[in-house]
Amino acid sequence: MTEYTIFNWQGEEVGNTSFDLQVAKPENAAHIVHRAIVRHLAQARQGTASTKTRAEVRGGGRKPWRQKGTGRARAGSNRSPLWRGGGVTFGPKPRDYSQKMNRKERRLALRTALGTRSENFVIVEDFLLQITQPKTKELASALTRWGVEGKDKVLIILPEIPQNVYLSARNICNVKLIRADSINIYDIMQASKIIATSDALNTIQEVYGG
């Protein structure tokens, strides 16, 4: 169980909360988190890269010159991979890069990742009502009050993402918004600071609590 201090919109301490997730054993933690990240990146690949073989390149049906007597090497087509404008040998073809991983393993990896990033968590009160209209400057000031520095990669976890909050955050470099029921291990491990509201923390506990 991890204890967190709750901050308000002004950056003042207003309470405490706890976060308890079942994580992997220390000897297995790095392995399962690594597997989950590799799977996440593999799932994001489109797999649409494609090259043409010598059979698919247009032209090349005529033999460039006769077989013997020219003094040059034998050639049956000007679309050979050895020729400029020819096909590609062993080039990429459309394929599926997705990898399988059991749901229980994925959930365990995510909980383990959350557990390892506990020192980077900042828990704040629900501030959605504080942003009544899109104001990037106000949200940027709040992030500074919560301990975010200029080059930090920030992940903000909210139970819902209102339009005003989305519009206020989209122009801030290195800030990403995500719903509490849609978090992923890659964003968790990439972030320098993870800011979550109390309600978002409860949602994570309910959805991924194990």
C-alpha cells in the first residue's frame, strides 16, 4: 500500500489517500513489464510496408540480349534485383506484428508499472470545475505549482476529459491527457510526472485493482 498527499488547485496539501495494487514479484517484475511494453509497441505497428519482387515490377518480359555471343553476363530480364529499377530481394511485405499476452499478465504488468512509478505520482483534487473555459496559461501555472518542471513529460489521468481541459492542455509541450479506465503501460513508463485526481485514482483501483 502506498500513501499519497493530496494537493489542491493552489498546490497546498489538503489530505491523504492510499493506493493498493497487487504487483508482480520483484524477481519477475522487470520481465513482465518489458514484455508488456514490447507488445504495446508491436500492436501500434501498421505492418503495411511493402516492396515489389521481380515478378511484380512492371516490364522485364523481354530478354535484354541474346544468351551467348555478346561477351556480357547472361540476363533474362531487366527487372532482376541486380538491375537498377528491378525488384527487391527479401523486402518487407504486409504482415501482422501483434503479439499475444494473457489479459491477467497485461493487468499484472500495468499494476506493476504503476507500483514502480509511485514516487512520480502527484495526486490532486478534482480541478475540472476550476477550468470553466479553455485557458492554457491557468493549467500550465497549476502544473508548476504541483512540481512539474519545464522538460518533464507529464501524464494527466482524469476520470473524464472535458472539452475545456482538453483545449487547455493540447498546446502544452510534453503533456498528455488520458482517461483513468484507458491507461496503458507505455505512457505510464514514459512519463516523468504522473498527475491524477482522487477520483481517477479510485477508478484505477476499481478497474485494475486485481
